[in-house]
Amino acid sequence: MSFAAALVALAASACATGSTAPGEAPGSADVAPITTPTTAAALVAPFVLPDTTARPLTSVDLAAMLPGGDAVVVANADLITRSLADTDDAAADVLGYRREVGVMTSIGTESGTAYIWIDLLADADSAHGYLLDTAGDIIKRTGGTHAPEAAARVATEFPILVGEESIGLQIDLESGAMSETAVLFRLGRLVVYAALEHPADTDLRVPLQYLAEGIQERAIATLTSTPAPIEVVEQPAYRFETTITVEAAAETRLIERTGFIAGTDLRCRVRTVAPAGDATVDLAVVGGVITYTDDDASASPTGTPRTAGAGDLAVRSMAAGCASWPLDAAAAGLEALMGTTSTRHRINDVDAVGFSPDPATLGLVLGSTLEGAVVDGFSFWVAEGTSWVVEIGFSVTGDAAVLAAALPPEWSTLGTIRLVVRHRVFDLGTTDPAVVTAGVTTVP
């Protein structure tokens, strides 16, 4: 199908339209083009792509848009922990722009190594804001580029026509010897980052244009394909309990998260036990607004709920952490690991199917190579007949820096640790969403 024909097809379709221990083996409407002026970059709109919000998209769809390489699913929690330059800002971006999931890969080309990220946002407006914010982070040297360790030393813009809006960036990396020529562009609610890494003082804007257009063609082909008929089931409300235990050489740390999730609304209590003490924060995210109470005695009166502002990055990071394990197996990066059924059992009051993947695959779920780490156990349970993950557990021993994807940022310097994670889902589909979002911050 030609590119023009694909656009026509897409426009037409849019208009028609009892438990185990952690790690133990289990016994729409169309959107007008956004041309908001910005001082950060010159945006162009060579064509109008109908928003694809109404069509369900998964990490499998995003992986099909990549031009090659091994696709790595990057869930929100993984993206936050990868953002070493400013983890709290990354958490705020995930919540503020309503990022759902993303994929990444790297491939060899005649022009050098190509790095590609594709992020899925809630709608076209969110994707527009996410694109601008990401470009701004690169220019301000607080994020961006193809990897956390490849920070930008300086970035300059250049015009490039691809997608509904695009920003070209010539980036000199902090290493000094290497640069990357990159483009950020938007297709509906998709934001694509494509870059070619090369020695400094090399002009690769032309091959970058070809690379970006190839990704665009694959994305359009994926979006215009006729998916197999599926029953779209609204995600049920549920209660969750997550425990993260870290055993270091001379201490044990703990994070407990308990609460409810209904759609994009959340109520959560976060208890952290560390050498600094035992601290508890109650928070709620309703309609995108975060309110919270904590142990701060300066609040008047004590326990008065407060609204999280742009500067309350620690609270925003906690809110993102509470939702770090998606209910849907595909969004959690577990769908590809459901090949071999281990057993069937009643887990957390639902009939569930248990899986014990190869321990080496835990790295794919965490978005880490797990270099030098030893996975002691890894298993998860999915409610029978659905894709809802009702329990996941794993234990792994290794350097905290390698396991940073599952840790608070400040814990990544603890050295060798044993990490045990257990996430459980209860009251699946029986919890009243009105009860979940009622009140302000108190979590039963």
C-alpha cells in the first residue's frame, strides 16, 4: 500500500469507527492538527493524521512499527528509573502527559548505529506536549538522547519534515567524540525518537530523513491494518499490595504500597522503612490532580490534605510508582512470557494460570541487562480467560545500580543487594470505582 493510500485508509477507518512466595514457581473523534507555536523548536505539519485514541494499541503494535532489531518494552516504571539525569521530572512527565507504554531498539545501518524509541500517549494533545517536553529536556541537558548514560553536551535544532510535527536535533554527546543526529516526531498519539550515532562533525541529516520516513511508513501500515476481531474489555477496578524488600550488607529496607486503582484514578499509601526512619504518605490521583498527606508536622493542622504542585516531584514520583505494575500482561511486558503454563490455581480469590519463565527473561521485564545479577526466582499469575496479572514475584541478587529499574533512585548506590518484589491484585472487578476514588487521600 502506498503512503498516500494508507493515509486515506486510516482516515476512513477512523471515521467508521492461596498464593506462592515471591519468585517461587507456581504449584474519538478526529483531532485537528496541533500547530501551537513554541520558542523551543519550529514545528511543521505536512499532513493531518486522524487520532487513533479509539483503537486499542499494545506494545506488540508498537514493536511492529520498528524497522528491525530486538524490541524492548519500556513500561513507565522502567522509563522513570532509566532517566538518571532527573528521575522525578520523568515521573512527572509520565503522569502529566499520560504515557501508556513504549518500545525501543537499536539497529546497525550503513550510516552507523540507529536508536529508535516509540512512546504511546493517551491522546494527540498529550503526545504534542510530550514531544515538546522531551525536546526541551535534551536542549536543557536534563534528559533525552538515546540512553541515560549518553547525555547531551549541546544540542542545536534543524528543520525536518516527517509526521504531523517534528523537531530535528544535532546533539553533541558529553563524551565529546560522538554525536547523534536525531528527530522527534508525532503521529497521532505516538511520539517517535530516531537517532543515528556517529563521530563528531558528520552530517547525517539525509540518512536520518530516510530512517524516519521508514518508521513512519511502518507505523501507518500498522495503524491501517485490520486487527483480528477482539472484545475490548474495560480494565476493572482493583485493590493492590506491593512489597519491595532490599537486603544490603548491614541493613534491610522496605517499601509497602497499598491502595486502589480505577481507570486512571488512584489511591495509594506508601510506607518506606529505611535508615532515615519509617515514613508514610497517603496520596490520591483523581482527574490528574494529586492530593496527599504525609508525616510532615509542619502541615497545619497535621494531616491536612495538600495538592501536589509542579515542584512536588517526590510525591509525583511516588504516585507513578504506585501504578508501576500494569494490570494488563501486555503493558507489563509479560505477554510474551506466557508460552508455557505451569499450573492452574485459585490466587487472590480468582482462578488463575501460573507461569515460570526462564529467569533470564526478568531483564526484559525490568528493562535491564541484569549484568552480573543472579535471578533466584521469577513467576507470575494471570486471571484465567483474561490478560489481567493478579500476582508477580521475583527475587534477584546483584549490584543495586544494575537493579535500579526496580528501586527508588536514591537506593541505587547500596552496592550488592538481594531484591525481593511481590505485587498482588485483589477484588478484581468487584471493587466499586466510586469507592476507589471517593474521599481525598485516606486509604483504608
